[in-house]
Amino acid sequence: MSAVYDPRACRLGEGPLWHPLRAQLFWFDILGNRLLTRGEDGPHEWTFTEHVSAAGWMSEEVLFMASETELFTFDLATGVRESVLPLEADNPATRSNDGRADPMGGFWIGTMGKKEEAGAGAIYRYYKGELRKLYGGITVSNSICFAPGGRLAYWADTVTQRIMKTPLDAEGWPAGEPEVFVDLTAEGLYPDGSVVDSEGALWNAQWGSARVARYLPVGSFDRAIPVGGDKSSCPAFGGEGLATLYVTTACGGMKKDGKQGVTYMAPAGVAGLPEPQVIL
């Protein structure tokens, strides 16, 4: 069973990241323009002037982050933000959404319309100073994660109800056409954020279904962990031995009852993988 890890309600909780050097979880409230964390001395948060959604780690103090207008570095100690590259900065209708560092030191980031306009978003990869669009025509970018070894990427456009997989080359760029990994249409499920464990299985938070489901590398369903928030949005492994599954949820448009929008934790029964370092 899952338990509440942090009771602060997020309008749209997303992007949980376990920082391996700090042994500390960070996550976002996208619509609240917040980065949140819990340390030994309790809860902390930072507020921004625009939507922020996803991060990787660069050092003990510096995160690599995505906002609705740019990729930037953020110093946790000083609060100093330094721009790296613009991200659809000329399109006020879109914002960043799901993102994750890849094992080669790059960073994948998805965008979407602020009103979920059909096909308004895309999925990009930042690598060694270059930001390249990988897939366009995306409505709700999600499920970005990577198989052990980094030669396979997963991603989804939530409205299609399918999680895709794409083979990658030695530098982490797509090396073939995407194929369907899991098709959830028959079950009426919507894939949100995902993360891969040390056995190569994918854990997917399913929007509106109050759960995170585990799919084996062949794409078959293994099991699911329920959470108290209906709009489960993204999982991350952390804690001792990376054996705890943390899950963000959203409370936007729902009654705040202490269950919606909070961040949950549960024993996963399997270890996760440490998040890779982003290299500029």
C-alpha cells in the first residue's frame, strides 16, 4: 500500500527526481510554478514566474531544468538561474511537460499546449549543446524514460493511450522508427509519466486511475500499486537502495481532500536505477 510522503497539494504534481548525491526527492507543481523538496530539516519550495516541469541533476547543488520558455540551470543554494537554450520561447501557447535525463548525459523534454491543443507539442532532446526536435504533432507528451544501458527510449502521447519505444544509437539519438510498447486503449487507460527499474520493467502512472502499473520488458502487465490520488502523474525510485516508489498526483479541478495532489510513497519490491547526470 502507498502512504502520503508529502501532504502539500499540487495543482499538477509532476517530474519527481531522486537526486543521487543528495539522497533527496525533488518534484514540481507545474501549474503552481513551483519546485518542491523535503530535506532533513523539513519541506522546502521555490516559486518561479512561469511553469516549470522537469529536471535532471548536474552536481550536488545544480539542477538542469525545463520551463515553458527555456532550458536552464538552477543553483539550489543560491537560487541563481542561468539560461542554456530557449524552448519554444516564441510560442506562448505551449509549455514544457514530462522530461528526463538519458544515460548518455542528454535530456529529453516534451512540450504541449497549455489548453491541450491537439498536436501542439513535441518531444526534444538536448545533448552536448544541441536541442533537436525528435517528434512533432504531440498533444500531451509523457512517459519519457530509458531502458538499462540507454539503447531504448520510451515515450507517449497520452491521448493516444499508447506507450511507444524507440531504439537509440550509441550517442542516444533515435536509430529507428517508434513502435508500440504497450497499448492501453482496450482498458481505457491513459499513460502519464513513467520510469524504468533495474530489471528493465517500466512503471507507468495512469492518469485518472489512481495507480502505477508495472510492465515487463516484453510489454506484458505485471502488477500495479494503488495511490490515494486519482490523477497519478509520474513515478520515481528513491530512498535506501532505490527501493521506494514515489508518485506525484494532481488536484486541479478536484476537491482538496488530503488525497488529491499530494505525493505518495510505497515499497516497490524491486530496485530502481540512479538518475543519470546531465552534461552540458
